[in-house]
Amino acid sequence: MTVQENLPPTNTNSDGVTATFNYDFKVLREEHLSAIYTVIATGDSGALTIESVTGIGDDGGGTVTFADPPADGMVITIDSIAPLSQVEAFNGNKLPPATVERMGDAQAIQNQRQQGSINRTLRFHPTDTTIPTLPPAVQRQGKLLGFSDDGTDVEMIPGADDIKVYRDEAVQAATDATDAWDNINANLTAINAVVANETNINTVAGIDSDVTTVAGIAADVTAVADNEANINAAVTNATNINTVAGNIANVNAVGTISADVTAVAGISDDIQTVAGISDQFGDLENIATQAAGSATSAAASEENAENALASLIGLGVAYKGDITSRIAAKPVWDSFAYEGQEILLPGTTFARSSTATVVNRRGLLESVSADVIRIQYDIQTKGLIGWSIEGAFTNLSTHSQDLTDGSWTKFNSTITSNAVAAPDGTMTADKVIDSALDQSHEVYKTFSVTSGKTYVSSHHFKAGEYGYGYCCLTLSGQQYLAVLNLTTGVVEFTNTIGGPLNTGHFVDIAKDGYFRLTVRMTAHITGSMLAHSGLSPSGTPALYNGRPRVIGDGTKGIYLWQSDFGEGWYPTSPVPTTTTAVARASDQKDTAASALGIPLDGSDFETCGEFVLAAAAGANSQYLVSYHDGTNSNIIFVVRDNTSKMSFGIVAGGVQSTTIVSQTITGPAHIRFACKVSASGCRMTLAVNGVDLGNGIGRAVTYGASTSDTIPTGLTTKSIGNRSTDYARKADCICVRDFDYVTALSSSDAEALTSFA
């Protein structure tokens, strides 16, 4: 017998139904197997008791069966615990072949067990000849693991507690700033009224005792107001009325006899003014005090917020070297996302005329209302990423979460409706079950498409009894297929028929073991395009009509949820539908030039940003940031062009005076940039997380060698995600942060600011 190169362990996701699980490595005895479970949501784990085993001694492994199916949402790990001892013995000088082969098999299995353990350890690079030893636990406590300057030794670095302090200060500062702005806005009308009426208030403040006296006879004054005509005549007799004001008892008596008060009707306007003030005067002192306190608090909170934000950027960017000039410059923030809320500074507006979906802090996909900014979180870490910017998209796939509807064609398949929880937490994911035929097993829809336009089709997949699924687009002799491993999230197989153009696939991780698979293809004719989603037996399947071939038994399947189909080059956020197609509007954020805090009059400044870009460039350039006058004749912009290169450009008077272009940025990209706007010469500094642009992985590179440029004046607006009013140039991305420096940075400071490494 032989031992194949299949290393333990074998990991498989549970579904709450299956009790038998495969293992793909060789063992010689049943007691050489162990099984544990790990809860995906919490990481909790424990041992499982094996009921029965098959495949003992088989090269390809076998199966393990438990008395009860493990609960849904677990990873079941089957591992080798073959002993590391030698158990065979020889009699005399005989070397029986069977005994020798068992010894060889046992040795290979022992090696595989140890290699499997080694593969799950952190290891030093092969070029390292000296391996350092970690210090004892008492020296590691509360420290971060670091390395010496030459990388040959480990160092324990203090700082974990400092990071928590920075975070807490930032949270408190952001809260204080928001409370201060809310306090001022809540009293803005009253404050404006106080400022506009300063002279009269000062006068009233000087006679506060008299006003208090008048306030005590409000009923009588009201009675006087009822005699407006007669009071008008009393205007000329102000001296006598002042005397009356000092004679409260008599005035009270006059208040009960309106006929005698007609003589003072001529001062109706004055009395109405006093009456209006009297109702509010008791609050004026409090309002003035509160306004002064709010202004002081706002100023202090603004400074605290700015300092805290500087700390946040420092943590995120990892400042190195001399940062004095960067701190002195102080960035001007248009917006920043923190702890689940987008903070828009005064003069900044956001609009989107429809609902939209986003991943929330719990990792669930949720819907947000129109004109509400979508704060995006990481599915796996639950960490804050930024706010979503997307162009308009129309989902043409009706009944996107109901495969039982008649608009879906079931080919060799049946549907169990609402079988398991979906990525939005609702019980709306359907199960697609095979039939007892040796063909493809799927669901599909037909859509009308236009020649020359590019389309994308998406579905969320989760493993069932089958561990692979596929999406496929077909149109009149052309086809593109992608097969997805539903455990690893890797597309293991693609196939084209008829030479389709602009094909591609994209995979997004979703909650609770789901993956979203998207495929893309350009229509070569105007006609009917079919979007297929189905199950596959493996990552290298045989094909039936260009789709995976499965020998079904009518009992096994996979889970599908939320279909999206529409015109586009890459997946956007899901758009749920029922009976009709649904359009999601584009996101739009603009800041007025007067509120930016930087000059847009031709003076120098630095525009900076951090964005997570879509998986692929579209047919048009994607505008991340633009400063403009509402036209494309005077504009400063940073874009990802249709060749997947970053570009910084300036147009003045309809003439493009500056164009600085990077090398190609492939695939999804997390970028930072700092672009110098200066008549004496512009430059673009760019870094891509995890990518070497020529200065080292994650390190910034500076582009541009211009010595003079024409900078437009009269710019009125800064826009995020589009080119002035040109919505066809929308970017689909996540904005982590965008800000400006009131003066241009040096190249070295710009590189330190933007580098990930």
C-alpha cells in the first residue's frame, strides 16, 4: 500500500443535519483519529465523540460518523493522532514485506501528522539563520511583539494601553464636539434674535426692575392692548405715562376699566414689543449664558477633536521621523467616519434619493433610508472601514430573495423556501436541491440586454451537502462560467464558450459562511441573456451544456440568497426586489468652498484621501475627489482611470494644465494619496496597502516632475465620488477619510503621511 500526500487535518462546515464527515488522509487504526468542533461565530471549541469510522488503511481516507449531527454554524476538524512510537517487532532475521510496509506507512503518517502541525505555526524565513527566543511571560505581559533594528532579535514594546487611551480620548472628543454643535444649533434661532436685538436688550437690561414690574401686571397690559386706538393718542403724553408706570396700584385699577385707558391706545406698537420681550426675557440671560458656554465648549471640543483625530491618523498611518511640519500644517477635515456615524462638518451636504444596503457593526446586511450615509464595517473583524460611495444601479432580477416564484426557472432542481438564516439575519435563504439525473442542476432567469453593454450577475452561496456552487452567463453561443469553493471562497474553475468579451468574476465574504459570487460579460448582440446559479460536485467538474455536471439523488443541495443582475463592471451593494426591478440612486457628498477652510483662489494646498476601490475599473474614469465650479472647465481631480491607473489632473479655463499618472493598480485596492496643488509645480504621492509600487510593500511613491502649472480660481465646491455634475463618472468605493492641508506638504512628509508600512 502507499500513503498519498494528503496532510491532516480535514475541515468541513456543519449544517445541523449531516452526521457523517469525510477525512482525506490515511490512518491505520480507528483510534488514530480525533474530532473537534469550533463555533464559527464565537471561536468556542470542544471534542466530539466518534461513533463509527470507515476507510481505515485506505489511501484516500474515509468517513467519520457521530451519534448526533453537530449543530449548524460549526467547523468540524478531523485530525490524525497517530502515535509517534514504533510498534512493529521482527523475529530473528526475517523481514516480512507486510511488516516493512506497515512500518513505512506508519512513518509516513507520523511525518504527515507532524507536517500538518508545522504548517499551522508561524515560521521564520529560510534566509534567517539565527532564530531568537521569546522572553518569559513576566516580560511579555501587556506588551506588543516587535523586532530589533536589524530584525534578528525580538523586542517587547510597551504601548497597548496607550492605544486604548488614544481611542477613548478620540471617542470622548468626537462626542463633545457633536454635543457642542447640537447645543449651538438647538439655540441658533434664539441666539440670532439676541444678536439682532442687542441695543434693545442692553436698554432693557438697564431697567430690569421696571420690566419685572410690568411683567407682574401682564393681564392689565393686555387689557390696555385691547384699546389700541385710544392708546395711540397717549403716545404724546409719555411723561404722564412714565408717572403712571411708577404708580402700580392705580395702574392695576385702570386695568379693570378699559374705557378709561383708551387714551393710551397710541402706544400699541411699543406695548406689543414689550409684551413680546416679556414672554422671553426670563430666558434671555440663560440663553446668553448658554450660548457663551456652548461657544467656549465648542472651541475646546473642536481643539480636542482635532487633536484626537490627529492621534487616530497617527495610529492608522504610523508616522515616522520628523512630523513637526505635518502637525503644524493641521489638516482641514471635510468629514470622517467614527464609531458608526459619519460626522459632516458645517457646509457639507449628503444626498441619495433612495434606500440602500450596507454591512453594519454586527456584520449583517441592513437597509438604510434615503439621504442616510452608509457606514461600512468589515464582515470578519467588525472593524469600521468608512462610508460607501456608489453610482446608480438597477437590479433587474425580480423576486431576488424568492426562488419559488414563477419568474425563476428550476432546471433539474427543487426549492425549499426560507430554509436557513440569510446574511441580513432573516430566514429568507432558499435551498436548491438536486434531482436524480446526470445533468446540471440550477435555477436561472432571462434578461433583455443591449449589444456592447456589460452586465454583472450575483448570488450569495452557502454550502450544504455540496461544497461548490457556480454562476454563469450565456447569450447566443457565448458563455462565461465560474465555480466557487464554498468553504474557502476561492474560484477554482472558469470556462468560456464562443469568445465572450470582458469576462471576470468577483468574490465577497458575507456573514455566517456565505460568499457572494459575481460574474461579468459583455453582450455581443441585443437579445436575451441567461443568468444561471447552481451546484457543482467539485472544483474541476465535468460539464453539461457548459455548466457543472452532477449525478444527483434528489436529496442534496446548497443555499442561495439575493440575486442581483444589471448593467455594470463590478458588483455593487445588494438591491432587494419583489415584483419589479428596483433602482438604487447614487451617493453624493459636496462641501461648499466657503466652508472648506482652504483657499480655492489659486493658492497652494494639499488634497489627501484614503479609499477602498472596487475590484475593477469601469468603462469611464472613477472620480474620487474633485474641486470645481459646477463645470468641467475649471476642475482639480483625483481619479482611477479606465486603465486602472491613478491620475491627478488640473483643468483651468477648459485647458488641462496638469496630468500625473501612476502605474496600473490591479484588483480591489486600498489606497492613500496626497496631491500637491501649486502653481510652482504639482505632484502626486500614492501608496497601496500590500502592494510594492517600487519603494517597498505598502510604501508611498511620488509621481510628477512639473515645474509650473496653471491653477483655476473661482472654484465653489468639493465633491466626493464624482466629477462636478457628471454622474456617469461616479466612483464605486469606500471613503475611509478625506481631508486637506491649508499649505502644500513636502514630498517626504507626504510619503510619511500616506505610507501603510
